[in-house]
Amino acid sequence: MVNDTRVIPARLSGTKSTGGQVEVLLVERASADSSDDSSDDRCWCEDWRALARGLGRQPPRARLRFAGDLQAEILRRGPRGEVELRFSGKGKAGLLAHIEEFGSVPLPPYIEAARRERGTAVRSPDDKARYQTVYAHQPGAVAAPTAGLHFTKELLTELQAAGHEIACITLHVGPGTFRPVVTSDPTQHHLDAERYQVSEAAAESLRQAQTQGRPIVAVGTTVVRTLETLARLGPLAAGCGATRLLLLPGTEFRVVTDLVTNFHLPRSSLLMLVAAFAGRERVLDAYREAIEREYRFYSYGDAMFIRPGKLPQ
């Protein structure tokens, strides 16, 4: 099971009415204009939740300007940079089409920091293609489901030829995936809501696999959280919604039998999920070996296949 979300170029640079610079990171769409006017002069507007830097004391109703004659009105502001913006423009296309031309991909902070240390460009046009899985289809994520970066079209074809069924779900990864766990009690860590969608075809594939006793391999922690969220809602069924499911050691996994995942950052909810799935000591042993053998960590790093159970003697 793979996550077919597509990373959008969600980072926008603009100016305030005072002339100062502002940077916006789109998180998710809140609503959209439902007008069905198909003319090229059609005006559209979309409300988006976002994170903003450089807003200063800009009040609600203040306007921001971006490249390509795009404008945004501040609707609401939160205490930690959260903001809701109403974007507006002209033409048949909406904001997603606009950011494909003028936005940039929001890379993880550690990638940007490494590029600064090397003295190279923090953002590159190539990121739009490279920071994306080969099966990315549904636009909406601000971070890639990175376990899937290891798969090529040729490898997927080989897996299918060998008899493995490949099904897709969608979970749009949000910026909260970068937020470290800072509480001493991990149960007090709160994940941001991330939206998911599971088709009837995917749900039927899951039901058949369970009935026939076949493995259900999740490619990435986003797939795990989506499937385990479904399982906690009742019998496996198609649906859409938002999940804040935090999976910690001691959790019962009801759907996923195997996992492909990257080597993750310490103090992350992702690493805790992996420890919950495979066992804390087993995971720590794997990380010790990865460090000794100088594996690559994080988004473009190495991955591992995990099948819970006792290790062979």
C-alpha cells in the first residue's frame, strides 16, 4: 500500500502593504469559490490555512501581494504563525495552478540547512521533480512520504510481475511532520490533523488481503497512520477525513503487517511509530548498525523493511 499524495510548491514569497517581505507556507485549503463561470476573466477566491513569517503587526483584512498578480487577504491570525488567508486571482485556474508557476517546494529544514552549509542554493527548480514519489498523483502535501522515494517505475513493475498487488491511499502530509517531540511524556505530544482519502478499490484490496491472510505492507508511516485510523473507526471501508493518530510503543496494530520506512530523526513521532511497530530494542539495534555502517538518514536516506516478530537465532 502506497501513499499517492503529491507535494505542492506551497512556499510563496510576497510583500505586505508596507512593502516588507513576507513568506507563506500553505497547509491546506479551507474552502473555494464555487462559481461555474468558465470565462478567462473569471475571478476566483480560495481560503487556505497557512503558516506565515514576517507578518509583523498586520491586522485581519490587511492584504498581501505575490507574484503573478496574486493577492491574499488576512482572515484570521493565530499565536504561532498560523494564519487563514483568502487568495484571489483571475482566470479559469485557481491557486494550485498559480503556485506551480510561482511557488517553491517546502523542503525539510535539515535539507535547507545542509545546502546553506555547502554554500549552494537552498531551493532548486529540480526539487519539484526530485522531492516526489513516482506514483504521486493527488496534489495537497507539503512534505513527501519519503519511504516511497526509494521506488522506481521499473521496481513497481517488477513487484507486480512477481504477484504483489499495489494499491493507493492518500494522506496529505502537513508541516507538523517536522515538529519534534519536546514533551517528557510522549503521550502529551499532539499531531496536527492531516487529511486522508481511501477509495473503495483500496478498501476492497485491504479486506481481501485480510480475509486471505496475505501481508499488508505499508510503504511509509503515513500509510500506517491512515490504515490504523480506518481500523479504529470500524470495519475497513472507503472514506475520507482527518487523522491525528499518534502511535506509541504498546499500540496494537490492526491492519499493517509489514513496513518500509526511512531512518528517522531522533525525538520524532515517526521514530516512535517505528519503535511501536517493531519493538524499541530491535529498532535501536538497527539504528546502531546504520550508524556504524554510515547509512544515510532522513528524506533522501536509506530505508528498511520491517516484519515484526522474533529475530532468528
